[in-house]
Amino acid sequence: NIYSLETLAHVDVLCLDKTGTITDGKMKVNSVIPLADLPRAETENLLRSYLAASDDNNATFQAMERRFSPELFYRPAGKIPFSSKRKWGAVRFEEAGTVFVGAPERILKSLPAEAELQMENGHRVLAVGYSGQAWEDEEHLPGDLLPLYVIILEDTIRKNTRETLDYFHREGVDV
């Protein structure tokens, strides 16, 4: 909604977050970059098992679930919930190691150029890694993480966002 100038007369700056304010909050997977030299079915089954076992249910995980169709191919043995502070989460599987999902700067040693470009263009980037260990440490990541995927997510800008932001600019409000 656009308010009248009288309502905004005392407002100099309007602070907005992106997700759900400027965007519609309906994230979707834009693209997937495979990183491992393993059979695709094997790496995808690890990620699908992670998603089926994880308790995380935010817009990011919902977008990944729509793309990868969660299904338990491996029996979960423990979980480390995703944490914004830690920037990663993990699911440990019986006799199948541990899958990690999180910020690329935590999961990967280096970011592929294509993923870096996507980040610069405003997309959200996640990384998926794997360790053959049964990992339980909630503070540290294993040193033997094998990168599986980089997942590029996007969120749709709401209709009339440009017009609304232009209106505030014309009225002297910094956004």
C-alpha cells in the first residue's frame, strides 16, 4: 500500500528486508550445479534423504523439497538442525555417513565462478557436502567434506515493487 505524503511527513528512511517484503517469499530452485564425480543417483539420493529426515521447514528448504522430492533412501541416525549462527545443518545416516547443507563459504573450499556470479545477481546460494563419517559435532565441520552440489535459489519480486520504491524516492524517503 502506498501512503499519503501526510502520513509519511516525518519519515526520512524506510528499512526493508528483501524476503517477503520486496519479494513474494515463494523461493524456487533456479539451478543445480553438481560438484562430485559420483553417480548422480547416489548424490541425489543422499540429498533427498537429508530433506526427508530434516526438520527444517523454511522457504529455502521447501523450495529444495519441491525440486528434489524427499525420500528416505538411508536410515537417519541423528540430526544437527540448520542454524543461522552456524550457517549449516546436517543429517547423519546409519552406515551412510553425514550430509551437510549450508552456506557455501562454510561447506565449500571455493565457490564455482557460475555460483559466484549468481550471488552477485541477487540469488541465494546453498551448498551440499558429504562426509563418510558419522558426524555429531554441532560446532565444527569435518575436514573431509566432499562437495556434492551448489544450489541456486531465486525469489520473485512482488508486482509494483519498482513503482512503490520510486514513489518513496520521489517523496524524499531513503529506502
